[in-house]
Amino acid sequence: MRYVNNISYGNLRFAKLFLTILIIAISFLITGQPASAATVSKQKGLTLSPLRTEMNIAPGTAQNGELKVTNNSTKPMVVTMSSEAFSVINQQYDYAFTAESNEVNWVSFNHPEVDLGPEESEIVTYTVGVPLSAEPGGRYLSVFASTDSGLISNGVESRQRVASLFYITVLGDVSRVGHLVSLSSPWFITGDSTWNTSLQNTGSTHYRSRYSLQIKDLIIDRTVASMSGESLVLPDTIRLIPNKLPAPFWPGVYKAVYNIGLGDNPAVTKTQLILYMPVWATIIVVIAVTIIASWLINKYKKT
């Protein structure tokens, strides 16, 4: 009878331990779920679109385009149009602007000054004229829409300034020579993660790098998760590009295949193994190991 009671007591301990760990795991999975929807707020103040324009212009010719200027505030404003040259100052592509550039004079506007009422928009036509003497290659200009009519909360007048970037290629003998400087990706993930790549451009104008990631099953080579994107790389720069690494659904070892475009140079393909062990799978393993260990300890004590 004592032996039977010991068995019953051991089973009861197993049940309590299993239920405790199971409740913890379920509560973690429920509270760890991301929000189903994100709140998107309406942009206020002055806006300018499109934010980026690429154009190819031969020396001695001009190209016209349009920008939409919008007053999203409840007060009227006078908007002034201007242009500056821009460059990047680090691998994260933080911008620096200067009005001291000959290329600034390439841009002209049909209306350098625009009167906008509340919630009103207007189309501004611009012309980019490239002189005949311009050398082939990339030129990078920023068109600004600015106003001094905005008021901040303490009653002090503030200046609003928004930009649209022009990526101009002066046609001729141009090159887009990309190089893969580095690729960094984790070998172990517990959920969605990130991977980074650094790209260099030793050509004379910018190129658009198109890249992709496919996470594949090792056995049947089936794609279980993927992502793709593209980024502009300016000449004589190195750009650090962070990207999302999507997690598969099931835990296991997978093959990550990266394909990275490099302008005129052939695209580069890299492969790496990734171990995916989500938190819920780790909890299940811990539960199983704990139960087996407890059973073995109890069995050893009875012998």
C-alpha cells in the first residue's frame, strides 16, 4: 500500500509541475503576441512630394517635372522654393546640404513662391537644365519648400523646411561599379531578426542595389520565408543597409540565401546556415526535459 501511495504522490507531483510550466508558457505566448494593427497619424504642417526623383539628362538639354506642395495645417502659409546640393557624411547616409554649388543653378521653378490656404495643395513645375560643358556622372540636388508662417505651442514663430531629392545622371560615359564590403547575419535566431550589408560604389554615378533573402528548408530546398528590397548607393561612398530577417514558422536548421545586386558588376550570392529556435519551442523542450528528469529521479529513488 505504501508503494502505491508513493506512485500516486509521484504522479501528482508530475501533474502539478506540468500544469505550472504549461500555464507559464501559455501566458507568455498570449502576452507576447504583437499588436494586430498600428496607428497611423496624419502628417501635419508642410509636405512635399514626391520625396525622390531619378532623372537622366544629356549635356545641353533640360528636363521638366512637377512637385506637389501641400499645407496640412489650419493656417495659410507662403511657401518659398529653393535648391541645394546634398551629399552623405557617413555609412548610415545622413545628409549634408550646401547652397555653394554650381549645380544649384541648374534648377528653376515656374512659381518660386506659392500662397497656400489651409488644407490646400498646389503643383509647382520645375526645370533642370544641364549645361553643355557638364561632365558625365552623378549630381545630387535637393529641392526645398520652406515657410516661416508656422507657430509652435509657445507662440514663437518657427521655420518649416521639407525636401525632395533629385538624383541626376548626366549622360555620357558613366559607370556603376558596386562592391560587397561586408554581410553580417546571425546564425541563431529566436524570432524575426536583422541582417546587414555594406555596399561600395566606385563608379561615376549612383546605382540601385536590389537584394533578396530566401530562407530554405535543408531537405527539399523549399522557400519558407523571404524578403526583398532596394537601396540607392551614391558614387565614392559605402552604404550600410540594415534589413529584416524573417523567421520561419517551425524551429530547425535552415539555409539562408542572400542575393545582392552591384550595379554594372554581377550580383553576389551568399549562403549561410541559420538555427531557428523560437521561445515557445524552447519552453516545450524545457518542459519535456524537466518531466523526463523528474521521472528518472523518482524512479532512481524507488530502486
